[in-house]
Amino acid sequence: MPQIAQQKLYSGQMGARGSPRAASRYALQRGVAKTRSVARRLALAITRPLLKWGRLPRLEPLPIVPATKAAMRNLCFIAALLMVGCGGVELPRSEQRASGGAGGGSGATGSSGAGSGGIAAGSALAGAGTGGTSIVTPPSIPPAPPTPDPSETAGAGGAGYEHTVQTTGACILERIASREAEGGAGGQGGDAAGGAPATGAEAAGGAGSGEIVLGQGDLTLLVVFDKSGSMDGLWDERTKWQVANESLMKGIDEVVDNLTLGAIFFPQPAGGCDVVPLSDPQQIAFRTGRDFRSYWQETQSQRKPDGSTPLERSLRQADLAIEEGCHLGLLDDRFRVVLVTDGEPTCGDNATAIVELVADWNRAGVETWVMGLPGSDPAKTLLDAIALAGSTGESQSLSTPDELDQGLNAAAR
């Protein structure tokens, strides 16, 4: 432009009196306009290839705002796109249109929608609005079922708690129905029909004489014994495994002739999360107290603590053992399950199913005693729920071997 024309233009912008303030304002406006133009060109240069690939939402025209704010907004928006939008994993566009929400342009989490130009950051349920994208995070591992409230699962279930039958034993279910029909569900075991309790050979008569010899008394104990690797930990200068073995022998010693006993070890075989049934030679089937004690001591060297803590699977096997005992007439007298463990379940166990199973046993007249060895504190809530559902109040948190001796002695009487 000729110098004269520039001077005229400059003079016209300065005004009639050529005010320096007007000249400064004009220069500022031109500078801001150039800044805005450069910013928009930069934005288009960056986003045009990405738009072609279908990776970014199309930039909407910005509303007319003060020039400096507009420039800053452009730059901030570009920075946000570079940091967030380019790295996102988008949903197919058909799903974006189908699930798009009417949200604003800011990020949203969960199942919220993102509006025009917005970015929804959240789970696979997040919807994208018109032109939006969704950043999809991998699905999380579902949490383990929560430990039920002991007050809700005790006995046949508390108010407002819908109990799900867990036992699979036909004899157990028949006994539950009989006891509930006569108003005898829960509490101590005993003869549901009110007759004299069957003992010894009378109880075993249905299984054939000589097949299974039972104790002379009216109490059957089914010991569910933790054999996981943590039982190899020290407790009072011995391992918890050694202490628990010795305590059980002490607990039954004085009343051994009055007992019928069986034992389920878990895990069994060693390692992993498997538990074989009571009929397997690796477990100890129902027999007289003296035979049980002899067999326990003879085979003790074959059992070593190892593996995980499959509590639910062990109790499922206990359920089958109780069904066997029901057919033998053992539930006509007192029947107790004694759980000895030092930790929480580690094999994907369902806490609610465990407690409901024990509650089914209680409805059939079976008590469940719980001995919590050192290390079982993290499972205290679950163990208490099991004990309460089994009609014995709460689990016994044992700190010394003497306390375990006393607990097992009380359970055997």
C-alpha cells in the first residue's frame, strides 16, 4: 500500500484529532484478530486429518466472546483434544448415535451421555452424543459377594431376608419339612417325632449290620479341618497344624466311647482348591470314637498343610456327609459340625451360599461350631455369620492352644 494511503488510513483510525489512545486500541484489535486467525488455522490443521480418520468430533464454531477469551478457549480446547481425544477408543458410530445423550461438552463418567463435541470417559455403558466419542475402559472383575449380615441369616432367616435353600440332600430336606411342620426348626438337635432317640446299631440298621459301627452315645461330630498352607505357620513354638491335631485328640479323649466321628480335610488332595468326599480314603468316614482316633493317628503323617482355603467346597462335601448321616439315623440324635480354620476363603467362595447352607443344617437340627485359629481375623465377620446360622452364637477367636483345647472339648460333649 502506498505510504500516503497508509498515513490516511492511520489518521482515519486515530480520529479527527489523531488520539494516541484510539491508535493503541486499533493496534490491539488487529493483533488479537491475527492471534485468533492463527489459532483457528492451527486447530484446523491439527484436527482435519484426525476428522478424516474418524477419531475426533468436529469443532463447532465458537460463540462471539471477547477476543482474548476466544483465543484462550481455542488453545485450551486443542490441548484437551490432544491429551484426551486422540488416545480414546471410540464406539462404533452407529452405537454413538443410538446411545448418545444430551449432555454438555465436558467429560462424564458412568452411564452419562456426552453432548455435541463432548467426550464421555467411563465404562462401556457411557453414551456419546452427536459427533461425540467414548473412551471405554476394560470391564472390571466383579467383586466377591458381600458377607451377609449374621442377624439376617440366622436360623431360617431373619425378617426381610429371603433364604435360598442350599442343601441338596433329600433326607435333610424331608427332616426340615418335618421339623417345621411340628414347630421344631432351629436349636438343638433331637428326635423330631418326639420318640426315643435311636443309638448305636439301631441308628445304623438302615445301612446294614456291620457296615458302619457307630458310637455308643448320642453325639456325632463331623470335623471340617483346614489343611491349607497357612496352617504351617507357627503358633506357640509349633505349627498351627500340629497344635490343632493335638487339641482334637485331647478334646475327644475323655468322651471317645460316646462319640461317632468323621472328618473332612480341605483342601484334599493337597494343593489347589479341590475337596474329595467323605467316602474317599483321604477323608475319615463316620466311625466309633476309638476307631476314629486310631485311624487319625495312623494316617497323620500322610497329611501335610498345603494349598488354598476352599471353604465353600468343603462345606458342600460336609452337606453330602450330613445327608449320609441322615440316612444312618444320626440326625435323630445330636449332630454337630466343627469347623477349624485359620483364614478366609481363597477359592472364589460365595459367602452368602456358605451361610445359607449352614442355616439349612440348623433347620434340620445340626449345630455348627466354629474355631478361628490365629490368622482368621480377616474372616471374622463370615465365621461369626456361620456360627450364628449354626445356632452357636459366634465363632471362637482363639489366641492360645489351651483355648482351642477347651473349645474342642466343649464341642465333644
